[in-house]
Amino acid sequence: MNNMPHGIDQVLLRPGVGVTFADRDDLLEKLDTLSQRIPGRDEGRTRDHREHFCIVRYLCRLAGGGLLDLPLILSKTPEGQDPPDFTLEWPESGDRETFELTDGSTVEYQERLTRADKSGEDRDDLWLPVDINTPDREAAQLWAEVLFASFLRKAQALIDGRFQIDHLLLYDLTGLGLFIPVEEGAPLLREKIKQWYRVMEPANRFGRISVLRDTVLLLDLTGEARLLRAESPYFQLDVVRARDEEGLGRRLREIDRYCRDHSIRHLKTFGSVLGDREDEFTEPTGLRRFVPGTSDLDLLVDFEPGAQITLLDMARMERELSELIGLDVDLRTAEDLSRYFRQQVVEEAVELHAQRV
């Protein structure tokens, strides 16, 4: 295990281990470090690896949605102790939230994946444990049944052990993730769980139940049911270049810090950086192409409510962002744009994404 070629072993949250997130910058840096590829099934993957993957993805989704209060302490329960798997603690308020994690899957499907990994078989055909022609409603019902069965196993253990657990995190490993949008299956799963609670009336129940996929978190299924998709917890730029992940993360954190210091709520790209396109407003006879070094990077900025920004501030920020990003920036607010194409730009502008080269 110690010889495995995975950086995850150096950052793995093992039993009895904790990590503190002091502030936003500290959170972003540590999530970068913690978010490592876990070993494959045929590479010595353990329960610790799986749980690490799930809790880090959970934190990333919350951070991307701006839903994490800081400072925050994440700790994994020492071996030999009763549940939970993890605990989140807020030292300033004294609040805490306990977590139990489990795979939402079937034994048969797990065995299929393991055999495929060991044999080198193409897994593309294994993502759908139902026929491709299965009606959407029927597939959604199957998805809900599989996750409900996983919930029942944990709910019964909660009753038998008389534990108090605040949050159950179900990792969607049904194989239906590419086939069933979580929005379709969620109401069915929600009703199954609520119906079971109404009938059984257990003394011990989970405070919240959430469903996690690699790129989506359905937070508090039986309550608020908020859907959080994979978003970076900081600004990401597809025009930022770095030689490695560490360098990229450092530069992105610098840009994120700058935006917060200057009351910038959103930065979006528009214009030629979005690709070859006809621009009927500025170059009606041809295509605009973004060429680093010869083209300006068009950025649409949205400031926090109440921010007092002057034209001199805009000119200074344009210069400073150019230095941070490494490209000449043309910084605009929606009000700066012509009323003839303002709405189109606002609707088509996209949040910024990162790229490693």
C-alpha cells in the first residue's frame, strides 16, 4: 500500500485524523491538496479511500455554492469507535455535524465493476444496469429503489445501535448516473424515505439525507432538497496557464483573493474567447478569434451590491487583472455595453474555467 503511485496516500484522511480550514484561502488550498484521485478497485482501494473521496467531494460542492461557514474542523472518527464516519465542527459557535457515509449500489453491480477493473474490460457498457430502451420512469424507479435499500441498511443500523447521526451521505454508485438525471429520481426516493419514517416512526433518525454524485450533490433530500452542481470554489479561467496543478491552484487563489478584496462577485468571459463566432455587432463580415498576445480578453464584471466603483477604479482593476491573468484584459460592466447587444452578451457570457497545460 505504501508503494502505490497515488498521491492520495499522503493526504488521505485516516481514522483519528483531522484537518482545520481556517479561512477561505486556507480552505481552497487544502481542498486542492485533498482532492486526489483515489486508487482503482484493482489497485488496493480501501474503505478509507472511498470515504475520503466522498467527504472531499461533499465539501467541494458546498464550497462551490458558498455554503461553508469558517473556520471549520473536519475529523475522521478513530478506529474502534462507534459511528459517525466524520464530524464537522465550528469552533467559534461550538456547533457540530456528524456524518455517516455509504454507497448507494447493489452487490451485483459492485461485483461487475470489480471484475471489469481486474480484467481490463471496457466499462462503458457497465454504466447502465438496465437496458438502454428502458422507459425513463422505470429506470428512475430502479434508481430510487437501489438508493432506498442503501438508506434502509443504515437506518436500521442507526435504530439497532441507538446512535444519533446528523447526516447520511449516500454516494450514488448505481450505474444509472449517466442515464437518470437526479431531478427525476429524487422525488421518488424522497417519498420512499418519508413514507418509511411515517410508518416506522423510529426514535433515532438522520437529521439530513443527501445524495452525492461525482459532479452533483443533492443536499438535504427530505428537507430543502437543494441541488449543487460541480463548481469550483474559486474563479477558474480557461485562459490561465500553468505548468502543474500546484501552480494553477496558486494563481487561481490569487485571482479569487483579488476579486474578494475588490467586491467582485462574478467574472465572466464574452466575445472572441468563447470561440470562433460571427459577431454581427463589431465584425459583421468575418469571424473573431481569440489569439493570446494580439486579442484582449473580454471580461464582464459584476460587483457586490453597494460597491462604489469609479472609472479610475475600473482602469486600475483592468490593469491589475491583466497582470494577474497574464493577458490584456478589457473589463466591462453590463452598463458599459451598448443597449443594442447588452442583453445578448449578458445571456451568453460564461463563468471562467481553468486549464492545465
